[in-house]
Amino acid sequence: MTFQQLLIFSLINSFVINWYFRKSGYFSWVVEKTQQHKAQRKHRRVDPCHYIKFERFVDGKSRLTTLQVYVEDFRLLVAMCHNRQRAEDLIVDLVLSYPGRKGRWYVEKAIWDLERDRK
């Protein structure tokens, strides 16, 4: 098969496939689903985050670290501490004591520690 024959065959094949999908309604269904997906993505809720920056020493070197915490969780912790700086200090102490955890875990642990100490 020569190149020209292959080109003509592929054009006819693509025309027939497009005609079939348009006639069957499949093409309009795909377009509708794609538009619905784009609309859902546009209205997706992103949880706002609070970033805690602190300095820690690793192997004798100072490293600046940023921890991402959800705002709602952090507000609860601040309400329990009555002080924003104290809440951040509690989380930084937990990060240094228990490295490698997620930000939400540190906030939950700080809240649990505060509740335990109040009893």
C-alpha cells in the first residue's frame, strides 16, 4: 500500500467513524460529559490552609521548614490556647518531637494534649 492509498484510506475511515458517532449521539454525549466535568472542577471547594514557618536544625545545619495546616483545625486550636503564637509553638514542638507526620495529625495531637492537661 502506497502512502497516498494509506492517506485516502485513513481519511475515509475517519469520516465514516465521525459520521457514525455523530449519528448515534455518542459524540454529543461525550461533549456533554466533558462540559459537566469542567463545571464540577470549576466549583470544587478548596480548603484554605494556614502555613506555619519555623526553623529547625538538621545535622548541625539550620533549615527553614513550612508546615501546612487546615484553617478550621488551626482556629479550633487557637480557641483552646487563647493565643495564636502559643498554638504555633505547640505545633512546632510536636513537629520536632514527632517528625514525618501530616499537619492535621499535629493539630489533633496538640488539641488532645490540651484536653488531657485540663483534666
